[in-house]
Amino acid sequence: MQNKNIVIVGASSGIGNTLGRLLGEKGAKIFSISRSEPDFPPSLNHQHLNHNILEDEIPTGFLPETIDGLVYCPGSISLKPFRSLSLDVFRDDYELNVLGAVKALKASLKPMKKSSNKPSVVLFSTVAVQQGMAFHASVASAKGAVEGLTRSLAAELSPKIRVNCIAPSLVNTPLAGSILSSEDRIEASNNRHPLKRIGQPEDIAQTALFLLDDNSSWITGQVIGVDGGLSRLR
């Protein structure tokens, strides 16, 4: 990862923040885009843009001339019965999870094509797309579209650019704070997983790091479950 230019959209907390730290430790140059600045150590090679990707286009002057990796981290958890989900909730989830990723990809495509490396794109889905879960209709619909986008772009952009997706289960991040609001809830969530624990940001960030690295150069078009076994085991 030494001296590679990696753009992370949504690096201010959770998985994106952890990934940025890991990339910095590996010598990557990090360009983060989020509404607040990540608390990365000063030693990291890091540039930040305070920006709401849903409201404005990414200024082309911020992005490096060549991009070796793009990670789109923003996500949502709108867990309600279907009858309680308004059309606005479906629209908001789609806009954040899908259209935000599309905007980031469009802004980064030319710099990725200029890279002398094999640039890698990492998107995020959820275990709830493949494993049907009650109250996940809105977020699972949006993330299902992300999985379709992953496969379509992987086919279209190969062999120059690789595109993969990570589908986590519940991860201990600020986004999941309302679900993990008590010790009882955390314990119940741990027990739902075959590995008897919920995910930590490092679990997901390490997988993203691998997908950005040259060691994964023969992997594209994949949706990789990092979910404590929840999607496959009983």
C-alpha cells in the first residue's frame, strides 16, 4: 500500500475511520471525504475534505491526479416494520447507499483509469440482503442495489479496475448504537452469530484493506460476507 492514493468517503467514524488508520500505517496516502474530519494521528499522510456527498459534487481539485483505491463507507440502519416505512425512508436509504456511491465513483473514475496500478473499489452491503431479516426492507433493498452495482461495474471496468463489496453483519459502530444500547442487547446480538460475537470495525476494515491490496488482484465482482457466520451457518 506504500504511496498508493486511497479515497475514503465516510472516514470520520466506524469502519471508515479504522480503515484509514490501517491504510496510513501501511504507508498509503489517504484522501478522506466526510461531514467531519477523522481523528487520524498526525503522522498519517492524510488530506481531508469536509463535504456532504449527497448535497454537492466532489470538487475535482481535491482528488489526486491518480487514484489507486476508492472506498464508499456511508450506510444506514432503518429498522422498522414495513407498514411503518414511508416512501421517503426508502428514497433516503437509496440515495445514501446507492446514489452517493455512484457520485463518488463518477468523480473518481478518470483518476482511477490513470493509475498505473490495478485500482480497487470497495463498497458495502449487509448480511440482510442474502439472509432475509424482518424489519430490514428499506436498507436491504438499497444494499441489494449496491450488490447489483458491484457486479455490473466489475464486468464493465475489468480488467483495469476491480470492484468488490463487503456484506457485514452487525458491527459495533456509532451507526449501530441504538441496537447495541445495553449489555443485554449486546449479549443477545452476540448469541445470534455462530461465532458468538458481533463484529468490530477492525474485522471489516481488515477485509477492505485486503481488497485494496495487490494480494487480492485476482478478485473482482464479489460480495464477501464478513458476518460471524450468520449468513451461512445454523
